[in-house]
Amino acid sequence: MVPKGAELAVVTIERSGAVPEDFFCDGRLTDGARLWPEAPFLTYTVPPPDGVVDHCDKPGNLQLTFLVPDDVTMTAVDIVNPVGGGNQILVRLEIP
């Protein structure tokens, strides 16, 4: 159950080609001032449709699920490198 005042935001990123070996990533959703990590996998899971994956190391379109306040406007999804604890932004995808 989603907590009161929150909603699940499901983002699908279209990808093609091979995934680099030993590639890891996490998603972060932002409103420009704050960041939200991906929702806890076993608590808030939206099963991806056929042909869509929920882990960066698998080929195919990538689905990320976020638990966010229901009163904010998201502006971008950041794909970050979780290795080493720095969460370096690999790519920022703006939400129109």
C-alpha cells in the first residue's frame, strides 16, 4: 500500500544495443531541488511489461519505480553510478 500523500512514479527509459559488461546504475528522480531514490524493490514493485527490464545490467528498455510526494512536479531522472558511493550522474533525462 502506498502511504497517504505519496504516489508511485513509474519511468520507462527506451534503450537499445548491448549493455556494457559489469554495468551498474541506480535511478534518482528530481524536482530540481530534491532527489528521490528508486522505491524499495520488495515493498513497492510494479512488474515491468514484456520486453522491459528493471535492472540496468540487463538489455532492453529500463523501468524504474519511485515513491514520491504526490504534490511535486518531477523535472528529471538521473541515472547514477552507485559503485564507490559517489552516485556520479551518468546521464540526466529531463521530463517534458
